[in-house]
Amino acid sequence: MFGTGFTALLVEPCPPQVEQTSIARPSGFSSRPSLFARRQNQEEPLKKTARASFLQLNKDYAVERLREESINEFGNENIELQEQDRHERRWPMLLKVVRSPHSETVSLAITCLNAIWIALDLEFNDALTVLEADPLFVVVELLFLAYFGGEVVMRYLSYASTRRACRDRWFLFDVILVTLMIVEIWLIPMIGLTSGDSSDSGGGIGDASFLRMLRLVRITRVIRVASYMPEVMIIIKGLTVASRSVFFTFVLLLLITYIFSIAFRQLAQDNLFLESELFPSVPATVLTLIVQCVMPDQEAFFQKVSQNGGWFMGMLVVVFILVSSLIVINMLIGVLVEAVQTVSDVEHEAIQIAFAKRLLREILCDEATQAEGSILTQEEFFSMLERPEAIKGLVQLGVDHVAAKEYGKLLMEDGEPLTFGEFLESMLLLRGSNQTTVKDLVTLRRYVGDQFSHLHDILLEMGKNLSRRLAAAQAEKKEQQLLKEAVKKQSEDVKEALKAGEDAAAIQARLRPRTFVFDFSSGSLDAGVPGSKNMKKRLEDFQDTVSFILHCATEHDEAVVRITSPGGAVIDYGFASAQLMRLRQRGLKLTACVDKVAASGGYMLLAQADAIVATPFSLVGSIGVLAALPNFNKVLRRYEVDWLQFTGGRYKRTVDPLSEPTEEGIEKMKQEINTIHDAFKGMVLQQRTHLDMDEVATGEAFLGAEGKERGLVDRLATSDEVLEERMEVSDVIEVSLAEKKRGLRELLEGKMEAAESLVTDCWERATSLGRRGAVELKDPQF
């Protein structure tokens, strides 16, 4: 019916299958999620084993992990900093002072002076406490304390909250050093004065060894000097990363030394000199081998062993030197070099990313390009690239701003805004220093493949439209050919009639074509009731009308049917379609017109015509099948009423209103509906072969204008316009059946028959509710 740490350095190389599945179109070529977001779930198992996998270093994977973590953090950091600038910043001026490069230079200089002063203090100051030292040392210590203490206070006040201050490890490190300076300069002397203890007493807080250790801790401030030198930090972090490999290398060296020490100890038992001087015991032998062989100056040791122990022990010394000094130690050097190289690459990448984050944050936070929230729109993106300071910053980052504009067209092709993390990722991808990898080629290949797939879909759609136009042109050409043949034959008939002496006026009247016009309207009340008397009467009248036209029409005539129907029962519209097929089989040209609606079963009738004409806002299509019925089984069970039904076939009754539906019955019902739907589509395709059934046979109803675009309709016009055109070339005859007027007796007899039929029908409905309900409601409808 119509109706940023370095844990990445410690993980194993990414397995091939993970790397392959993580390759996807770059974020600029597709909508969200981006590349780093898609890889997050795939790398989760690797994160869990990061601390346990020290043995293999993967530079590329470490750099990629660092870049992705920085990109993930960039957007959140930028939003957080914006919120701090708006609401939480307690001392905004202190933030500018702390972040100033001049402040960083002064801090580096003071830290270097403090490191030099520690050496001078140890060299020329023999006092254990500040109060016992010369005034020069006291003043300098107080100045250093004042500077470092003031620096710590300024940095603390520049933070938005204490929680954020505690997240800064360097800040906590400086706080600890300043606290130790306060303890050394003020707290310990004050305790000593109040308690009367001297600095050189044997115990207590003023113990000399304790004070020396406390002062020695201050030398750790030199680490801050190293923090300002990336190269030094690279080497330190490289040693840290390689510490596990170094440890196991030493274990291997110890095992080799232990094995050889047992051999030397066993062979030296018969030689008093070797046993007493070099190999008196296994631990002493191990120590001797390490000191004499792993370290330099092995020649003297080899001479002693070879002269006193023979050639075999000399060869053992040579083998040990080769294995330990040349192989193991060189292997250790290689591990260290590899670790330092990996950390160096990662550190340089971290420096570049930190510079990019700072530069892009300055650009994004500028008033001229202030983005709303955490997104960057297309207009803001291209407007930003036009600013001189942005171009200068991108050049410093190694990004070609012209290429950035071109890439931005692809980046924003879906019209969606960018997050700050995705903006940072796109800028890092455009650096000229990036090397092309196999992953980039595979990504490009996938992107090109997607574009070709999209182009293929466009060409396929164009091909379908072209085939529809060609089919329409061929139909028009065939119609013109038939018209020419009819005119030619008519001319020959006229010539023969004139030769026979027939009057010209009579010939013209006889040969003038006729257009028979008739209607099919299913009504609205009985359209969904199969086999109803009203619908049965309409179908009988429709059959008689078609039979009358076939009886009167000649080969020069044509027919026009005006259809108004939203659909109905399958059996009814199958019968009506067969009547229209009779006209086409006789050779009459049939034109179907729809002024309001001809959908579902109504379109099945339209499809039998040679030409379909519809108004722009009429409804056509709805090529689908529907079957529905209520089920009262739960109601019967509620009142403990049993419904007994006996069938003589497996599928005699699949679904009915009173029985409990089964899965088998439902599937069989769906199968029957699909079979009817396929038959419906096949009947339409017989006359309209150019239709794309996957597009139009979805059960949707279309307006007449949209139906013309999809090939469901041939022309947009009203039925009156079609008839006016036919009047110019033919005699238009409207065919309708009229009932014979009945007298009073026939009228009374008809009323009595109608009343009797009504009573009988009501009785049958009351006594056979299940059977009639199942038949009437279950039958599929268009």
C-alpha cells in the first residue's frame, strides 16, 4: 500500500601488521578522525610493554611516537593556556618576565657563576658554617640565596595554580636546592647557636661530615647548566636509555671473565709462580683478568703468562683479550653510539616540535586570528597564512607557505574546521626536512585509489544518465518511424480509394485517426481491500472499457488512459495491468497520464504505456510491496482462549492474526513478498528497460519532476494538454460505461438483493473472523 617523555625509545619495533593497518589517508585528505587518533588503539598493547623492552631501539618509531604525543598534547595545552590567560592567571606580568629569553640568559649566567663559586668556596673557605666564614663568603652566599629564592617565587607566581607548578620537574628541583641552601645558611647555624653546639662537635646536626655532604649536594645545580645545552642532554639521556644494555654487557663480560678465570686457575695449580702471583684463587683470577686484560698494558701480562705457563696459557690470554677487549668492549661502544644516535634524533625532533608548538601557539593566540575554542576554520586558516609574521614563522619552521596554501585546500576540502592538534600535525608534515618513506607512498597510493574510486562512481552515474537519454531518444526515433510508416500506408489507402471513385470527404472521415480516452481510478476507501465489491465492479467496468476500445479501434488509432491510484491489492492491479497489455498487443499506441497520484500498483499500470505523462507535483513510483496484519495471540492467551487451526500443507497458513507467529512462517512471508517485488520490477523493466532498479525500486514515491530525472516519467504535462494536442490530429473519443436506467420494480429488487447481501456478509464476518481476517489482512498489497 502506498503509504612528551622518551618511553618510546624503549619499545620494540612496531610489528609489520600494526604498521600496515595504521597507514591511512592523511588527515588533510579525509575527515576526522586523523592519523594519530586512529593509531591510538592499535599502539595500546605496545605502551604496556614499553618499560620491559629495553633491548631494541627503534629511531623511526621513537620519533613518530614523540611527534604523535606532542600533537595530542598541543590542542589541550593551547586550550588550557587560553583558559589560564582568561581566568586563572594571577600575575600576568611575571609570566612575561619568566618566559623572556633575557631572563633565561641571566639564569644561565648566574648558575654558571654559582658552579664556579662552589669550587672557590671549597678551595679557600675552611669554615663549616656560613657564620664562621669570612664576610665575603657570607655576602656571596646570601646573594645567591636571594637570587635563586626570588627566581623560585617568581616562577611559582607565574603558574595558574599550585598543581601546575608541581607538575614542572625543574621547578621542584630548584625548590629542593633553595630549601637546602636555606637549611645550610640559616637553619643549621641558628640551631647551633640556640643549642650551644659547636660546628666541630662529634654529633648532632652540626656534625662536620653532615655539613660537608649538605654542601656537596649544591653541586647538583650544575645539572641546570646542562639543561640549557641540548647536546649535553642528548648524551645524558642516551646514557640513561642505554643503561640496561650497558648493564647486560657488563654481565656478559663478567661471565666470560669467570669462565676464563676457572680455566686459568685450573691450569695454574702445577705452577707455583702463576698460582701464587697471578691466579691464587678464582676471585683473584677474575680481578687479575679484568685489571690486566680488559684494561691497557696487556703485553707484560701476556709475557709473564706465556713464559711461565707455556704456549697454551699464552693462547688463552690472547683469546680472552680478543673476546673481552676487542669484541665485547667494542660491542658496548656500538650500543652506546646507537643509543646516543637514537636519542640525538629524538631530541632534535623534540626541539623542532617544541619550536613549532611555541610558534604556532603564538600565531593562533594572536588577536587577528583568535580561534573560537579549540578549532580553526577555513577562513581563519587562509587568513593566517596571508599575515607576514605567520609566513616568517612558517619559513623558520621549514614550511613553504605557498605549499601550505595548496595543502590547505585538501586539508579543508570537507569544510570541517581543524583542531589545534591537527593543525600542528599538518604543519609538521609540510617541513622540507621530512624524508619520504614507504608509508608515505602507501598513503599516497590509498588516497589516489580513493580519488579514482570516487571518479569511477561519478563516471558510472554519468553513464547511467547517458543510457537513459539514449533509450529515450531511441524510443522517440522508433515512434517517428512508426508514424512515417502509418502516414505512408494511409496515403496508399487514399490513392486506392480515389481510384475506386470514393468521395474525398468520405475518405477523410474514414481515415482520420481516433484517440480513445478512458479512466482508471481505484478510489480511496476500497483501495486496500482486495476483492471488495466496489473494486470488483471497477475492474469489471475497466475490462469492458478496454474490450470496447479493442472492438472499435483500428491500427491508426491510439488510446489515452488517465490513472489515479495510490496502489492496492496485488491481484487487482495485476488484472488491470493485463487489460492495458491487451491494447499494446493489438498495436495501439498507449499514453498514460497522471494528474495526482499513480504510485505503487498505480505505477504498474503506468509502466504498460508507451509514454508516461505526469504533472510536476504528482506522485509516481513507490515500486514496493507491503503486507501487514495485527496479531491477537497475546490477547487470547491472556483470556485463556485456545485457537485451533489445522492445515494440510507446510505453508498453507504462514501467518494469521490469531496464531503465534513462528520464525519459519515470518521468513516464508518475507520470501513471498520479495518474490512479488521481483515480479513487480520485472514487469516494469519489460517496458522501461533504461531504469536503474536499485535506485527507483526502493518503495519511495517521487514527485513527477523528480520521476522524470530518474526515468520514471517521459514528459511533464497535464492530461488536458495531451488531449488538446490529440484534437489537432485526431478525433478524441471519451469512453465510459453507463448503467441502464431501471424502473421501480428493478430498483426495489436491487435494494432487496443489496440488503440480503449485506446481512449475509456480516454473518460470515462474525462466524469466520479468523479465516476472513487472515485472508483480507495478510494478502500483499502495492
